[in-house]
Amino acid sequence: MHELSIVLSIVDIATAEMEKAGGQSILEIELDMGCLSSIEMNAFEFAWMQGIKETALEHVVKKVNRIEGRARCLDCSNGFALQHFYDACPACGSHRMDILQGKELSVKTMVLSQAAPSP
Amino acid sequence: MCATCGCDAETTVTMHEPGAHMHDHSHHEHTHNHDSSASKVLSVEKDILQENNLLAQRNRGFFEGRNILSFNLVSSPGSGKTSLLEHTLTALKGEMEFAVIEGDQQTTNDADRIHATGTKVVQINTGKGCHLDAHMVLHAVQNMQLKQNSVLFIENVGNLVCPSMFDLGEKERVVIISVTEGDDKPLKYPDMFHTATVCIINKMDLLPYVPIDLEKLKTNALHINPSLKIFTLSCTSGEGMQQWLQWLRARVHEAVTI
């Protein structure tokens, strides 16, 4: 259940960023979560509902970008989509590869509600 | 496409807690009612695991500065992490300086077993936590006064899933699997095998009694991680232990000469 740790880290990052930018609350949050990033989405959604309670993210609209895995074969340089770590290069069958994307796990953007205009 | 978050009609992953949102916000029709003077888009671009990763790098720097070779031992519960440690510590006693950090949800049973070998050990109890993180290791290390040129084993919580995401600052990540667990284990828990540097296949003395294809197990692990260094051994019979110990000696020597 590491997904709860992930949610709590998101809450920490979002709260710190909101305070730094002088926002009053967070309206939207956009997350990059690669398909190879060890996150089980059902567990994540469950942890999210629990983890954001009474935090700055409690009323937020969440958008998750699921980024598909892509790799380049180290033997034949073929670029291909990677669903699983055990997938082989479809061109030459090699398992030696450089993973180009799909492991992302980051807070990309947030929409903040600004503080009341200063007089 | 929505100007603020870039979503489109095909994207249905947005979640909204019913009744909690205070302004009119029909996300997929994109009729946002944010008052542009009152809201602002912030580019954050921060790794969610950055706090753990920064602390892990701090640990790593500390280990490297003192020439401490650090291992993170991971496996499912009961694969033989503590047994492997007991046998390793006993066999190499006097040859090199060891310290151990034990991670379990509860009890000091494992630390007691390590303590019995005469090795310095600290137990971390994670309570309900399912993995060790770099922060826990940082505090454990602060109380240990680790010696220069020593070897640190960190035995993670028995769990083949969660610890894979958390860098502790270790030099080598050793995944242990026993032959009773089945040859498809690497396929079922790929993240751990993908992030490990060494794989130890334990309980080889039980091989004649279990329906497992050892070569298939190795192939599966290597398909996920072609650079994995694999050892097959039995803590009970001692079979294969010499190869592991020899590799460990060489690894320590390498660390000293770098």
C-alpha cells in the first residue's frame, strides 16, 4: 500500500507550492503517472480519497496523465511501446533496452485560487 | 482542449469529490467558471518521490564518504533474508566490519537474531508501514556510529511490492526469492526485479521437493532485468554460499580501492 505514501507526498508538495505562491486554495492538480511507475491505480484512487481529507487538496479536481511506456532496444535501436518490464523488443527479441518514458511520477501543474486582492 | 489542464473529451480520469467542489465546474464540457483574476496556473514539475530521493542521496553520500558498502535486502516474507544475514555475518566474522538495520512492522525478533551473531544492529519498527524509506534509514544511521570501511545490510520489510519504489541510498539492492515461491515470481512482481542489482535464489536444498523450473525462474528474472547478478544457494545446507561470500569479499575490496 505504498500508494498512500505517494498521496501524502503529493499533499505535502501541493501544500508547500500553494503557500509559496501565496494561493488560498487549490482548485485543480495535474499529475504525470507513467504506466511503468509501480502505481496500482485502484489502490491510488482509494488512498487519494482518504489521504486528501482535511488537506489543501480536499476539494481539488484531479487530472492524471497516464504516460505509456516506451523503450529503445540497446541491440537494434528499435523504438517500441513497452507495456511490461518483461516485454522484448518486437524487432529483434532482445530484453536489453533503455526505457525512455513511462516511469514518470510527478506533480505537473496546479490551479490556485488567489488570495483576496490586496487593498 | 482545456487551456488550464490540457484534458480532452477522451480523458475520463479526472476525479471530483461529489458535493465538495464549491464553484460551478463542468470539467468535460470545459465551461470553467474560474475568475481569471482570482485563479492562477502554477507549473510545479516536482517528482512525487523527491523528498525520499533527496534523503536517499544524502544517505548515499554519507556511505560513500565513509566507504561503507550498503545493501538493501528485499523479498517477500519468509524468503530467508534474516537467515542469509545470519550465515553471512557468521562466515565473514573478523574479516570485515558489519552493521545491520532491520525493518519489520513489529517485534525485535530479527534484530535479536542478528545481535546473537555479535553484530551491531538497529531495529526499525514501521508499525503499519509496508516499507522502509530513506528518512527512517537516515535516523537509524544517526544512532549507529558506523565505522569507516564497513558493510551495512539493511533488511527491508518483507514485501515484494512497496519497497521497490523507495531508494534508501544503498549501493546494491538484493532481491531474495526462495525456490518454494514459484518460477513466475519475477513476472508477477516485476518492479522489484527491475530495480534490483543482485538476485539470490534461496532454499536450494528444497529444489527436489517443489515443482519449479529453476532455469525458467532465472530467465524470467533476466528478461525483466538483463543485468541482474544471480546466485543460487541454500542457507540450510550451505550449498552455493561460497560463491555469494566470494562475490561479497570482491565487492568490498572493490569499494575500498575505488
